[in-house]
Amino acid sequence: MKRVWLWLGIIVNALVFVPAAYMAASAINIARASDFNAPSASIAGLFLALPVFCIAVPFAARRSVKRGRSSAHTAILLLSPLVYAVFLVFLLVG
């Protein structure tokens, strides 16, 4: 079951990575247009963290599977970028 969670999470993170990278690039462009003032640079930093998170988490989950952690630990680890993406959506809407 751990391998199923691992591959499912890798696929989901790969799908999330593409729009996350686009949003990060757009946030950097907006921050550059506003001369990197503190609020725009902070928002750009938040958006830049998501694609990095999507790349780093599958490696951590693979290491978790190799070390014999539970399936729930692997699943929660792999779903954490989605939780962060939801946080960013609520940050934009709110």
C-alpha cells in the first residue's frame, strides 16, 4: 500500500507543480513590476515555495517508504503540498 501512495502522490505533485511554477513566475513578475516592495516580495516568496515543495516532498516520501514508516505517514507527507496550495488559494481570495 505504501508504494501505491508513493506513486499516487508523485503523480499528484507533478500535476500540481506545473500551475505552481506558473503562479510563482507570475508572482515574481508582479513583484518585479512593483520594485520588489515588501508586500509583493513576501507574496512572491510564498508562491515560490510551492513548486520547491512539490519537488522536495516526493524525495522525502520515498525516503520515508525506504525507512519503513507507515502508509499514513507517507500519504500525509505527499498531500502536504496540496494543503499549502489550498492555503495560497485562500490567501488570494481572502
